[in-house]
Amino acid sequence: LETEKELLNEKIKHLEDKETRITQLQENLDNKEKKLDNKIEKYNNLEKELIKKESSINTKFKELETEKELLNEKIKHLEDKETNIIQLQEKLKVQEEKIDQKHVKYIDNLNKITNNLEKNQKEYEKRLIKIDEDITLKKIELEQMQNNNSNKKSNTPKISIIICAYNREEYLKRCLNSVKNQTLKNIEIICADDGSTDNTLDVFRKYANKDHRFKFFTQKNSGPGVARNKAIKMATGEYIMFLDSDDWIELNTCEELYKKVKLNDLDILLFLMKNYSEETGEYYEDSYYNLTPIPDDFENKVFSHEDISNIIFSISISACQKIYKRSLVKKVHFAEKLLFEDNPFFWGVMLQAKRMSLLKKHFYLRSRHTSSITSEYDNKYFDVIPISNKVISIFKELNLVNMYKYQLTNYKINYISQWYHMMEEKYKNTFWDLMHDDFQKLHEDKKIDSLMLNNLNEPNKLFYLRTLKSRSYVELDYLEKYSDEK
């Protein structure tokens, strides 16, 4: 029994040792399992990072593919341009040959015309002598009329309406009837024929023969600026209005406006215009001629340009949308033989007027028809450059540049850039030359250049600087296009 007991104890001890080893093994396994779990977690994290990196690489790859497509498109665009240039060069060669052929014909025609002019020279000289005689007689008649007016002050017209026309026979009677039948009778209508080749002058003459309030004159075609300036000198009314020959006014216009200007002793009264489509017979309004930039509470309020200084460059410049005190209009004039002749006139009267007001009624009807809408922006619109300089000169003369330096500098660049971007391709190079020279003069005057750079908004400043930097309109367009894309 003792022996068995010892054996049993040995077995028990052996089993206990085994159990201890098993426990140790279990602990080792647990530690290994923990380490394995940690490694698995690390591997999982690495896998996630790899997935993110793979996604990022795929995104970048797609971006590169997109860039590649864009580059291919640009290359194709440039190749197309190159092809077009080659085609244009070929066309130019053909045109040069045709021009050479036409040149010979033109020389022959010129010689024939010269011969005809020489033959008709004596006849023209006789006609000129007759015209001089007629002008002298007209001057005498005008002086007599002015003397009669000064002696009969009560007969002074309350309003002089100035109508200039060039080949507007089709619409003229509607225009003239609208002023002839005004409820205010004490008015004068001064009609200027700007060298029309249709029956415009005959229409004026017929109305003048039937109604003493109508006066007319004709001139060699010189543009509305010259005609309006002459008509202003002839005007004797207390106030002056302008009416385009294809437009018309409501029959109570003069009466309503005259009451308003006299009541408040106004220099200028602004009113609204409504458009009329000759094609559809429909009337429609727009914000520009509705003078929407001027707040509603300015209606019936007397104000000056200083009260609306923040919006003065947003107001319609149309000379026909206002009635003016004649004494104010005598101080200014329309630009002559230039397009946009309204601009200097508008700023000249607006900046010198002490008492202005607004009447929100549509008295004026603007005719919109095919011949009144520009379809091609050609070399006539080069005048925008000298006109913008005339406007700046007016601000200088009135010592208002500093007050309006921000609006004036941005008006200058924005006004020219708008017309540049609308210009037909075949006129763009010449327009760029004129624009570049104009900007270069501004740039060379350090004081003016500083004024421009310190007050221009970002788009206008970029256009000003890019124009100075460019060597042609092609380079300017390239700078604008690709710099903006970048």
C-alpha cells in the first residue's frame, strides 16, 4: 500500500506537472493569439490604406486622362485654326488677283468720273451761287423772325421740339402728326433734313406750309450731331425736346411736361419710354428706358447729379428721354460727325443741371424695326474711342474727375471693351490699333495711369493691362481666353 501510495503520488505530481505545462502552453497560445490578432489588425489597416491609395491613384489617373483629352482637344483646335489660316491665305491670294483686276477697272472709271466732273463743274458753280443766295435770304428771314419774337414776348413758344431725319419718309408722318396735334398748342417744331435721298424733305415742307409752327432746314448729310446743334441755335422755346423721326409721343406729352418743369423750375425732367415693334405691332418695356436704376422715391423730387452719383452711369443717355431748359442746352453741344453723339451732350447737361426731377410716365414711343437695329458692328463704331475721351474732357472741364474717379475710369475701359468684343472680325485689328494707341497715351501719363490702376475693377484692369501688353488683337484675344481659363 505504501508503495502504491508513492506511485500514486508520483503520478499525481506528474499530472500536476503536466497540468502546469499545459497551463503555460495555454498562456503561450493566448499570447501568440493576441500577437496574431494585433498583426491581423495591422494588416487590415494596411489594407485600408492601400485601398485609399489605390482610389487616389485611380482618381489622379482619371484626372490625367481628362487633362489628356483637353490637351488633345486644344491640339485639334490649333490644328483646325492652322488649316483655316492656310485656307484664308489661299483665299487672300485669289482676292489679291481679283483686286488687281478690279484696280484697272477702277482707274478707268475714275478717269471717266473725273471727266464728267469737269464737264459739270460750271453747272455746280451756278448751283452753289444760287444756294448762297438762298442762305442769305433765309438768314434775313430768320433775323426778322427773331426781332418779331423779341418784340412779342407773349408769342415765345413754351417748347421747341427738334426732329432730325435721314431717309425716314415711311415713318415721318406719324411722328409729325404726334407733335402737330399736341394738346399744348404754343410750341415750335424744328425739322432738320440730313441730306435725305427720299421724300423726307418734301414731307417737312408740306407740314411747314400748312402750319406756321413747323420750321425746317436741310443740310448735306453730316449726321444728327451737326443737325441738332444747328436746330438748337434756331430754337426759341423756353424748353427743348428731341424726337427721333421714326418715333412719336403721346398727344398730352408737351402739356404734362411743361406743367411739371414750370411748377418746380426744373433744368431737366426725365420721363419713360416704351418700345414698339413694327413687325409684330406689340408694345414692350425694358429696364433701361424705364430708368429703373433711379429709386421710385425720386419721382416728384428735385435733385442734382450729386444726389444720384452712385447710379449716374447707369441712366439712359438718350437725348429724347428728357425735356431741357433752353438756357442750359445752349451751354453744351452734340458731338459732330461721330457716332454716339448723345454721350457728350448727356454728360454736359446732366452735370451742369442744378434742378432735375423724374416723371414715371411713358410719354415717348420708340419704333423698333429692321433698319433701326444694328446687324453688323463695323468701322462706324470706332467712334467709341474719341467719344469716351470727349466725355472725360467734360468731367475735367467741370472739375469733377476726382468726385467720379471710380465710375469714370471704369466707364472708359468698360465702354471700349464692350464694343471691342462685339466688333466684327474683319474690323477688329484696326479697332485694336486705335484702342492700343489710346490706352498707351493713358499709360504714358503716370498720373492718369496711376488713377486707372487704383480705381479700375478687376475685369477692367485686366483688359487695360492685357491691351497694353499685347502686340495684336490676336494676342489680346489669346491672353483673355487662356488666362481666364487658367
